[in-house]
Amino acid sequence: MADITSVKYWLEIFFSAGIATFGLVQSSPAVIIGAMLISPLMGPIMATGLSLAIGDLYLGIKAVLNLVASVIVAISFSALLVWLLPFQSTTPEILARTSPNLLDLGIALLSGLAGSVVVSRGASDGATALPGVAIAVALMPPLCTMGFGLGAGMNLEIMGGAGLLFLTNLVAIVASAFLIFLLVGMGTDEVREAMLAARADEPIGRGLSLGPLARWTAAGGQLRWRIVMILILLAAIAVPLRRALLEVASEAVSRSAVQDEVRHLLPENAIVSQQINLGRNEIAIRLISTKRVPESAITQVRQDLMRRTGRDVQISVEAVASKSELLELVQRMARPVPVAPKEKTLEEMQQEILAKVRPALDGIWPSADAPIQEMNVVLAQSGLVIDVHYQAAKDLGDVPIKMVQHDLQTKLGVPNLQLTTERVPPPRVPLHPGR
């Protein structure tokens, strides 16, 4: 289970690391699952659990060295591939492996138990369960996510989250293997003697297995210390995972509360855009709607959300004209036609309004005294707004502007039409043109 000299083992490490890296970059779950099936990392991890169960010092050293070398090679190879890529953009599959919580620890514990049972039953009895165990434990993707963070310029946030996920899987599987191998009787003297006999051709292994340190490690009285060590490791991993789980739970509760209150504030078909940003102590909500919302209703929703979530809440609701309202405006300005007007896009409606406003304005505006430099039509919630920039030495004054606005309202049939103006001073003429 922990043969560091096997060429086949190292080829599988390279293949699975490469496939997992490209699967993460492409955000392809199917490719990542393929890498999990190829990955041989369960071997040295199970060997580590077995060495703790039977107190075999040589097997433990061999398994840990193999595991450390495998981790370094996988991360380095993944980082090299990412560094060679012309882009290093994070994907959902990468981000999904940077925020582990207690649920991941539970998955790893159950997966480790299943893998240990498969190993203890033998390859023939557990062959059908091995692929499922390989997928569940997901050892290679977190390592390749660390490699992505390294190859993308030492992104410590990605590397730290993925590293915590790998450590979670590692500690949980070792603990599960330790428990199962003890329960099935792997810690007996017969098993130790069989493993010692298998090392007859390994002088170093036989020497370590028969040395005083190995005898002290395998002594029955030292079992409790190995159990304490595993419990300490599990507790150390559980602390940050519990904090992450509480944050996920709080975010889920807050997001659910926001969705409930938004549904009370506006009907779903009136919401054009919805943005919700959940911070540690605050919630920012930005809504764009086709319906105007009273300020009192917004205040009430804000207070309810602050009470339900315990966070400061900021709500912004912007009202825009709906497509049906713009269509109604165009129909009022158009001449009566015998057939129903064809449904137009927003851009077509705006161009049609502009085409009708321009000739009407040209017939009213005092172009001789204040020629129009620029004209814009703005479709606001309050109605139609015509913005005119004219050139003149002095302002036309409120009275002419009001007269033009009134004539436009009458000609176009839009009572709530508004006219805004801005004077552009004429260019200065040089005192001495010939110079």
C-alpha cells in the first residue's frame, strides 16, 4: 500500500494530477471525477492508518514519506501546468474546494470507514465499492487546487482553503482506517509477525521493526497514546471547520430571509434585476423594478431584515419604465392606424420617439436666435424628458422655454412632457483675425 519505488504509482500521480488540474480549470466535474478514479493516494493514507493500528514504525515511516513525496509532486506538477497556461482564472470547481466545513469532515470520515472496510475485505470482495470510495474521498482535486493557487501567483487564500480541505480528508481517513483495522483484529501479534516475515529481504525495514523504538511503539500500553494523538488531530481540524459551517449556516439563513422579504416587497414579475451582497456584519440589497415602491415599505422591510439576521441592512430600489409603458407612450404619439401596432424593442421605441420629437421641436424652437447644438430624449419614470443644448450669447429665459414646452405637449399629445435646456456660449472671435 505504500511502495515509494513503484513506477506505476508515480505515473498515476502525474496522470491524476494533470487530469484534475485541467478539469478544475475547465470547471468540468466529469473530468475531475476521472482524476479521482486514477489517483493512488488512498494507498499511503490507508498504510498510515494501518501502521497506527498495529504500531508498525517502519510501515508508518514508509507510508508518511510516500505521502509527503506524493503531495509535493502533485502540487508542483499542477502548479507547473497552471503556470504554463495562458490564463489563470478561478472557476466554480476551484472555489468549491476553498471553503471546507464540518460537513466535509463528516464525508471524509464516512469515506475513510468505507475505504477501510473495502481494504480489510480484500480486493475481490470490495472491488465494486472502490470507485465510489475514490470519488467520495476526493484527495487529488484539493491538492491540484493548491497547485492552481501556487501557479497563479501564490494565491494564499485559495491555497489555504484547499490545504485545509486536504488535511480534513487526510486526518479523517487515517482516523477511520485506524479504527476499522483495530476492530477487524489487524493489531494482533500474528499480523505483526506476518509483516516482519515479508521484510526478510529488507535489512533496513527488518532492523527498524526489531529495534527498541519499534517495540515501544507496538506495545499494547502505547495504544492509548495513538488514540489520543488522533483525537487531538481531529479536534484541531474541527475548530476551523465548525467556524466555517456556522458562517455557511448564517449566510443561508440570511439569504432565505432576504428572499422572503423581497417577495413581500415586490412581485417576482416586477423585478428586473436583483443583487444581494452578504457581508460579515452587513447586507446590501439592490433591486431594479418596473414598479415604484413606497419608502415606508422599504423601511419596514429593512427593519424586519435587521431583526431576523442581526446585521445592518441597506436596501436600494430603483424604478424604471416597463416595456408596456414605453409602448403605450409610442401609441399615444402615433397616428391612429387600422391594425394593431407591431411589438417593438426598446431601442426601436426610443428611435421612433426621437424621430417624432425632432421635427416638432424644429418647428417651434427659435433657431435664428439660439440654434440647437444637441438634443436628447430621456425615457424617465415620470414621463418623457427632452434635453436641448442651444448656442446663444445669453439665456432665452423661462417664458420662451415654457411656451416651447407647452407647444410640444400639445403637438405630441404628452401632457407630462418636460423640457430641460442648457445654453452653450458661442465661440470667441479673435480681436485680430489676420495675426
